[in-house]
Amino acid sequence: MTATTVEAPPAPPAPARSQRLRDPAFWADWAALVGLIGLTIVFQALNSTFLSYGNVQSILVAAAILIILSIGQTFTIATGGIDLSVASVMTFAACAFGWAFTQGWALPLCMVLAVVTGLVFGAVNGALIAKGRIPDFVVTLGSLSAASGLALILADGKPTTVISPFLLKFSTRGIGLFGWTFLLAVVIAVITHVVLFNTRFGTHVLAAGGSPEAATATGISTARIKIAVYTVSGVLAGLSGILLVARIGASSPAADTTMTLNTVAAVVLGGVSLLGGRATIVGPVLGALVLTVLVNGLTLVGVSQFYQPLAVGIVVVLAALLMRFQK
């Protein structure tokens, strides 16, 4: 008998570049980067000082805190949760720093106190959500109020001036175009990227967010993962409190609630699924830069600050619409 040779069917041709550009999924995956480039071109055309050395440097420094908070928010959202308390915890950590500084504590101890403050809030949030089985929205909303109240009590409702040559240098100097605060944010982004995509913990985080039941069936403790990600968010909020004190030279008990909304906006712009199971670190970093560039550019071109939240809201809604087409 003569053997019959069966040839494999030819591989389907790769989609043409024009077809990829017409695919909404392409724009959904690259929304933050495309938005950043587009806004940069528009604002530079409207105001030639936008890409000046000083303005770019100020944008990067201004984005540092939002980048760090957004990274923490990414971990909670990757598990299908959300942390509404990040801005208030950051404020309380800053006030704890200011209180310790006025009590004569050494600067390193003040920093440790701020980070531990964020850690405790994050761990309590995670424990109540995971062990108490209380919805994350309710728990973190309560923590938002509690942290804001504690900040007002600790600071007696007044800002506390913090005069530190080290913090002043850290917030105003750097390497060339990049301030130390922005470089710290980049280091944190690199570390968390490695943790999320190259460690067992990161795999468990994405598994717990994608399908909690399947993750539990494979032996993953989703409760521990929940506690861990909210603790990460709290620690980064505490660290952000230190950067906030360094930037303004004081600890103020007035919480900037828009910062929490901006962290969620940055995560959405970065392509992280609000349903959990899909996350990236680079995306939220770019998302934070987009929001910072947007506010900075609108200020430069003379748009009233009253319209700026409206512009941010429109951008976020458009990004959310694009997420529907993600593969």
C-alpha cells in the first residue's frame, strides 16, 4: 500500500497593520500610552512651554505620589476589590509623621511610623474583608472616614510644619530631569512588576481575582491574598504620606479625596480589569502620568480648575468604554 501524506493547512496570515489599527482591542490595550502621546502633542501645540525642562520635571514629580498609590490600588483591584481609603490613609500617615516629628523623634523613626500606620490600616481592611466577609466597598469607605477623623484628631485640625533639610533635598533634587521622588516611584513600579509577574504571590493574586472558587480549589488561600494586597496598598499609602510631607513641607489633616478617585482612574486607564484577574503595573503608571499631564496641560492653557475634574471624568469614561474590547 502507498502511504498518503497529509499536509498541514497553511497558517492564517497575520493581520495587516491597517486591520490592527481598526481593531478596538488594539486601542484598548494601548489607551494610556496613546493618550499620553496625544495629550503631549496637543498641549505642546497650544503652549510651547509644555515640554520645557522645568515643566516636564514638575510633571514627573507631581505624578510620583499618584503612581505609588495607583500601584497599591492595582493589587486590590486585581483581586476584584477596591480600596477607597488610600488618600485618607496617606493623610493620616502624613499626620502621624508630623506628630512624631514635633515630639522630637528621629527622622527615620518618623518614616517608620508613617509606613506602619499605612500597614495597620491595610491589614485591618484586608482582615475585615477576607475574614469578616464584609464587602470591600463598605470596609474601605469606613476606613476612609476613620482615617480622616484620626488625622484631624491627631493634628488638632491644623497643619504641622516639618522642616527637614533631607526631605527638602529629596523632594527638590534628583538626577537630571528625574526627581528623587519620581525615581522612587519607578523603583517601586519595577519591584511590584517583578512581584506580580515573576513570583508565586503574583500568580496567586491574579488567580484569586480571576476565579476565587477555582483558586481555592487549587489550594490558594484567597483570604490571605486579600489581606496581603490590602496590606500592600496600605504600606504604599503610608510611603506616599512621607512623600506628601516632603513635597509640601508640612502634614495637613485635610484629605484630598480626589486622589482616591484618580488612583482608580489611573488603574482603569492602564487596562486593569475592575472585575479582577487581569492586571499590569506599566499601565497604571502610564495612566497616572496621563492624568497628571492632563491637569498640568489644562492649567498651562488657562482652563479653569473647575473644568479639570470634568475632563478627567470624560477621559476615564472613554477608557472604560475601550476596556469592553480588551482581549
